[in-house]
Amino acid sequence: MSIVDDLVENLIERNAIRLNGTFTISLVAGGVAVKGQVQSVLRDQKKNKDVLNIIAPIDAEATVSEIVIPLPQIR
């Protein structure tokens, strides 16, 4: 096997990712806001043990610029 095959096997084929969490989406002026928390667990399926546990807060806001829709003249 090559080094690339070993890397793919160890990182992708042997591991599973589990995501869990809660978040809220709210409308704000010009876009949306997302707040909450996500928990991610990376598990080695061959050894049957967790390799990495992450708990990360989410606090993001996405805005959309002004949208202009041209209308035809009404006569």
C-alpha cells in the first residue's frame, strides 16, 4: 500500500463523525442570525473509542444587501 492509501484508510474509512446540537435562527434587519451550540465526536471504529470531542458555540449573522427589483412604468 502507498502512503496515500494508508492515510485514506486511517482518516476516512476507519472513522465516523457524529454531530449533535441545538441552535436558533432568527430574522434580523437585512438577514438572519444563528446562535447555539454543536457537539462533534470523531470515533475510531476499528478501536471502538472516541478520538476527538469538540463542543463549539455558534454565533453567526448573515446579511443580504439591498435587492432592487425594477418595475415597468404604469401608464
